[in-house]
Amino acid sequence: MRSTRDRIRHAISFELIGLALITPLGSFAFGMPAADIGVVGIGSATIATGWNYLYNLGFDHLMQRLTGSTQKNTAIRVAHAVLFELGLLIALLPLIAWYLGVSLVHALTMDVSFAAFYVVYAFVFNWAYDRIFPLPEWQRQTEAA
């Protein structure tokens, strides 16, 4: 299982890289000032950072309890990313609508677009993170197989 320090590194790096990507993309896609998208992005990233830590901790504990390991195959990685984004989407929708002064439907369109980006991003980021920072237990499991 990952340490608290590793989980904090994971959550912060995930959000900083994501923010650097989504601000210009969101500004371009929705024709809004980058500053507005940036504020929404920073607020969302702050909320998402806490959610990321709690969600991944809970997900890993559940995996450990159900399977005896935290190693994820492709199907589990897809489910992991989709469930993460669904929870975040529910939390962020009213905040986006309020801050940008847009309807809930418009905010939903924006939020779903951001979530679609982040599902792909989360999948790629988490896979890369696990390759760059593998857990020693995974190496032992691979050698035993």
C-alpha cells in the first residue's frame, strides 16, 4: 500500500499537471477567458485534490480487502477512473454554475467535458505513476507469478 507521503505526491502532481493542461484547453473549447477557467480549475483542483487522496485511499483499502492486492488491471483502472470522475462531477456541478453564472445545463456540459478529459488523463497519469513509482509488493508478485 502507498505511504501517506506518496499519496500526497500523487494527488498534488496529478492536479498540477491536469490544471496546466485543462486551463488553456477549457478556455479555447468554451470561449471563456482563461482567467475564469483558471479560477474554476484551481477551485476544482483544490476540491479534487482532497477527493483524490480520500478516493484512492478508500479504493486501495477496498481492493486490498477484496483481492489481497492493490495491483490494478486494465478493467479496474477504467472503473477506477470513471468512478473517481463521477464523484467529482457531482460535487463540482453546482459550484461551476454558480461561479461562471451559467445554467446548470451549461455547467453540466462543461463539467462532463472536463470529466471526459480527466477520465482519459487519470487513466494515463495513474498508469504512468505506477510505472515510475512502483510498489515493492508488485515486484514480488510479478516474480512469484
